[in-house]
Amino acid sequence: MALMRDSTLVEMHEESGDTDFAVGDIYLGKVRKVVASLNASFVNVGYEKDAFLHYLDLGPQFKSLDKFTQDTLRGKQNVPDLLYFKSEEDIDKKGKITDTITRSREILVQVAKEPISSKGPRLSSEITLAGRYLVLVPFSNKISISQQIREPEEKKRLKEIVKSVLPKNFGVIIRTVAENKKLAEIDGDLRDLLERWKELHKNLRNSKSPKRVLGEINRASSLLRDTLNENFNKIHVNDPRLADEIREYVRSIAPEKVNIVKEYKGKVDIFEQFGVNKEIKILFGKKVPLKSGGYLIIEHTEAMHVVDVNSGNRSAKNDTQENNAVTVNLEAAEELARVLRLRDMGGIICVDFIDMHQRENNKMLYNRMRELLKQDKAKHSVIPPSKFGVVEITRQRVRPVTNIETAEGCPTCGGTGKIQASIMFADEIENHLHHLLSGDTYKKITLIVHPYLESYFKKGIISRQWKWFFKYKKWVSIRANNSNHILEYKFEDDKNETIEV
């Protein structure tokens, strides 16, 4: 899934076939080990490695949640409604995990961070259910409001609306998108969340750990839930079934936007058509170019990401070295903010900007970096440039970093550095064309190749493409695809189906 703003790629999301242990999934797990020195426990939720649950992630209402879980498993809590549920006292913030949970105990947990590298999932027992306008917090009576909503009157109005419809023993966090929304919309969202709570209770009854009792909605729907706003003008989907699902979801959360969902039926690959493949090639490599001629070098280690800013071949004939450094650094900061979000880079990021000697320029770069990162939803922190010009950034890591291999391997040379001669390659394609066009099986054929090869076959007044037409009396369309290897090609028929050769 690609999110684009003004034809520029800003977010990239991938959903694998296995959607277990995604952020937001709720599991019934069993405590395997309680470690007093870490003030944490390891919980079996079905992953190959035990998940990690720290005392501070239990949540203040852990005792209430634990009571609800145990009573539901034993058949004592037959209804999901908490109207008559007697809450337990909050746990001590400075308490010890050994006084709260014991080995082999079954507890309800939620995935806070997906498995990364050699680590299992990071868990929380402060269960929350996220909706379009609200986040439901069971066993709490607090109503919190997003800090992005600043108008006192609007805050007061939203609190009064939520108070009028919120059932007992449930708290909520009012999200930014709830601003200026009507009672009916907020109430509808709350009802949907309460239905999900009922589903959780139903799945929890008579369950055996480890088991997922409530899954997060699919990645496409959660992306729309969290980002869809009035600025969206098109949602293109190349799968009819998924297009219908997304259309129904958009109709449920923003009926006025349902018509922007379009099923893409073009012959060209959807990512090729909208320039996503080109952006991926540019932004996911080790070297990320800047428009001015400078570039970023990004290295990923187990401990951190390291970024080096270079001015490259940028011309600065009429400029001082200091001004040149300022210009490149500001441009690099803007591109880096986009790359962090796009690749979902987390943990510690050290950025070696070009040295600037004037204090006010370092301060300007620091303020610009902070301003750019405000658009990032992930929690982050920025430290001012050190005396060596290094800016340190920490960014919340909740899922593995998006890593797309952009280096093009050669399918012919196998790393020897020598490839098949182009004239032989052309002969190979012509042999296939002769076989395909000699009969009446195919009326129309499209050849899909790397952009360099498209140019090769189309160059000249009497190009190879025209020679094929004169020879076979049938026109062969040639289409470029940036994601192809240099000598990779395929044929498609008039129904855009691949022809086996």
C-alpha cells in the first residue's frame, strides 16, 4: 500500500499473508517466567519466542482486567457489559511484578510491538480498542482528548457528547479526527467499538492459551481509519474484491468519501502507473539522492541507523561554504523526515550533517528537523547537533523496518560482470515472437521490458518494433516496467494475461 501526497510517496505499508502478532492484536497468553531483576515477565502467546511484558506496561487497571479475564474463563462473567462489574483498585506505579502476576497464570495481553529481528513481540495489558474517532479503554472512567484539538469550547463539547453516551466502567481517548463531528457519528463509532468488545468476550469464553481472541482490522482498513481526511481525493485499488471491501469500510466511516474509491483496471502495473516503483528505487536504496545534487548514505546496523549527508556535485560558485552547507542540510533534513516515515525506521538514528560553524545555523537546522517530524505519528525525540554536527533521533519502533531490495541482480551473468550480447538477446525475443505470431492464436501481443530495453527496441526511424510489424503484419506493443531486471521480459495477450514462452 502506497500513500502519496502531491504525487510524492510518503508512506509504504506491506501486509503479508500471515497477519498474526500485528500491533493491536489481543491474545490470551500464559506467563512462562517472571524475572524480578527486570521487573518483567515472559509470556507465551504462540510465537516461536516468548513475548515480553514489563510491569509498567500492565496498566493501572490490570487487577480489574485480570479479574474480568479469570471470571470469563471460569464462566462467572457471562456478559460483556461492565455495568455491574466491581472494579479493583489500581496497581502501584512503583510496584513489583512478582507481587502482581505469577508463573503459569493466563492473562489478557495486547501486542504493542511486532516481533523484530531476534526479539519476540512486546506486550501491554492496558487493552485499548481503536476506532475512527475514539479509542475505547475498558475498566477506566477517564475521558482524554487529543492534544491536537486546541479549542477549549470544542474540547468541552466533545467531552459532553462522550459523557452522554459512554457506558459505565469504560473510558475513551478522543482522537484528532473527532473535531467538529456530530453526536451521531461519535455515537456510531462508540457502538462499533462496544461490538468489538462483545466479540472479544465471546472469543475469550472457554478459551485455552495461547490464543488470539481479537485481531486488529486489516492493514488497508487501519491505514484508512488513521489517515483518511478531507485531503484524500483518490483511492486506487487493483483488486476488485479488496476495492469492494475498502468501499464498504469508507462508507461506514466517511460516507461522503465513498466515491473516491476507484478500481484500477489499467494495463500498466498500478505502482508503475502512479510512479511508485520509481520512488521505491530512489528512496529505499543505500544512497538516496537530493534534488540539489547532494545525497544521503543510509546504513542499518542491529543497534541503530547511521545517516551521512553529502553535498555531492552541488555547484556553489557564488556561495560561501557555510551557506552551501546550510542549503544542503535543510534539504537533507526534509528528505530524511520523509524516508524515516516511509521506511518506518525506528530506534536510534544518528545523522552526520555537513559541518556548520555558525551557532544560529545549527539551531535553525535543529528547529527545522523538529518541525518536519511533527507530521510523523510515531513517538520521537530529537537532540540538538553535537559539536561534531551529529543529530541524534530516537523514533518509536513498533514493527520491523520496511526493507525493499533496490539493487538489480543480473539474471544472466550471475555476478560475473558479463551479460548476454544485446543482439543475441534481441534474437531470443524475436524467436519467441516468431513462434507466437506465426499462427492466429494471438491477435495482439505486448512485450514488457526494462526501460533501457524499451528504448533499445524503439530507437531509430525504422526501429526493431517497426521491423517486427513489417515482418509479421501484427503490431507488438512495448511497455517499460521499472521493477524489471535489465534482461527480464515477458509477453502479455490482449487480456493482459502472461503468455508462457
